[in-house]
Amino acid sequence: MLFKLRGELSSTQSIGLGIAGLVLLIIFWWALAEIFALERPVVEGYTTRIPTETEAAEQGINRDSLLRADSLRFENATEFKKVYPILPTPLQVVQAFPDLIQEEGLIPNTLLSIWRNLQGYFWAVLICIPIGFLIGLYPLFRGLFGKQVDALRYLPLTALVGLFITWFGIEERMKIAFLSFGIIVYLLPVVIQRIFEVKDVYLKMAFTLGATDWQTIKTVYFPSVMSKLIDDIRVLTAISWTYIIIAELLNKDGGIGALIYTAGRRGQVPDVFAVLIVIILIGFLQDRIFVYLDKRLFPHKYQKTSLGGIQEVGYGIYLLLGAVTLYLLLSTFLSFGALSTILTITVLASLIMIGFGEFKVWQSAKNQ
């Protein structure tokens, strides 16, 4: 079964193989770190990095003399220590976390990047869905703007950083705008494509039942497109983390991108790997959240019969998303203090509704 084409794994096999794969990856990583490790003598003045000819000329250093001096120090050394200038060991990466948390503010910087990422996604989705439906559904708009939307995908976004600084400055607004645009150029063509993938059988059924254009959009196009689009948004989360690193390099006023850049410039390789692991973990958690939302908002994709409590969970999720949407829309004009009470009550109510719905889902699945 393990070598059958597109074979299925049992839950036990999946967990066991997943753990085994992680152990093998760590062993391979550790072996590579040891291969690239260097023995450095514990003597004053010894360096493992020889300047280039250009650097030596600029600094007035004789490279040959430096090499001979280092060779003599190496030969006369009585004590050596192993250094990992290229690839740190997994243990060194784990040991880097306490300093990152206590000294570099890893947790607040990570939360700041997540918040920026969420804002970028919010504005991108808010722009792409209505514009995508207009272009995808109506030939007039498709003829006017279809080709331009397709061409957006070929824009080199990193080359547009200067333009975004000119348009929005170098503060928070620029970072959010850059992240949103980085998602829009990929998401907008996908929305249009998903509209064309709606099956004709559903459209013919709506026409037979006498549905109006608005009813067809609301009951056929929108549910069908959104049930597929959530998978596309889930894939694009990886791209958004690439652009958030670029955005946070500018002005470096906090965020995980600024943190990883600073660690790299200081030569703190274990810190860089530790931050990369944090990004991977966040991406994994985001992926699981999108899978959960997909299963609860579009249960027909996974189950032939509806479970009790699905509706309550869906209402709770929509209420939570609505609260976040309202906050992002109004926070531009109002302070957080004016919105905090309403937002807190709404979030708590939505979480209670989701919890109650999940309890009903669990009971319903148990009774089946």
C-alpha cells in the first residue's frame, strides 16, 4: 500500500511517517551542519574570513601577510573550538529562541507581522471579489479590462517598492498597500477564472426555475466561486509572507522581516533560522485555519449529509469576520478605544456561537 500509485495512508501511518520524516530531516540538517563546520583555534587575532582583494586594497591590508599570520596562529594553537558559520545545528537554533524572545521582541514583532498580513489580505479580498465578479460576469467589463488584469501577473513587484514609497510614504500605510497589491495581482485573475469554472448544470437549473440575474449570482455564482476561492487564498498565504519580509525591510520599524534582516546583517545565523522556523509554523497554522473554515463554511465539499451545528458555526464565523471587517473599515476614522467595547462583545459572541456549534457537530457526528 505504501508504494501504490495515489494510495491512501491510514491515520496511524500518516502520523508515524510524518514523525519519521521530521526525524530524518533533523538528522540530515545536523549532518550538513557538521560537514560545513570549521575548527577554529582559540587564539587572539585569528580570523576565518580573509578580505577580498578589493577590500584589502581599500583598507591597506596585505592579504599574504594576513594568511601567513593566520597559518602560524593555527599551527601553534593548542585549543580549538568548532564553529558553524554557514549552517547552524538544530540545537543552536533552539537555543537562539530565548534571546530572540527576551532581547529582540520576537513575540510582539511576530504579532505585528501577522496583523499586517491580515490587513493586506482583507483589502485584497475586498477589492478582488467585486471587481473580479464584474469582469468575469459581464462581457463589457471583460472586454475593457480582461487583458490588463492578465498582464498584472507579470509585474515585478519588488521593482515597484520605490513607487509605493512615493505614493504612500514609508510608514505603515505603504506596507499594507504593498502587501495588498502583491496579493491582488494573483488573486484577481483567479476570481475571474473561477467564475468561468461554474458548472453549466447549476446555471441551467437556475434558469429553469426562473431565477433573475441577481438570484443566479447570489445562489449559484457566489457560493460556487467562494468554495473554490478559499483554497486559492490558502495557497496565496505563502506568497504574502514573501512580500511582508520585503515591506518590513523598509524603515525597519518592527515586524518579523526587520528582525530577520537585522539578525542576518549581524551574522547571527541561528537567529535567522529560528525566525524562519517561526514563519513556517505560522504558515502551517494559517493553512489549518483555512482548512477549518473551508470545512465549516462549505460542508457540501466534504459531507453528503449536513451535521447538526454546522449552521451555528457558520453564523459564528461570519459574525467574527464581520467584526474584523467593521474594525478595519472604521479604524481609519475612529480610535481603537471607541471601537474596543463593541469589537470585544462581538468577538466573544461569535466565539461562543462557534463553540456551541462545534459541540453540536461533535454530538451529531457521534450519533451517526
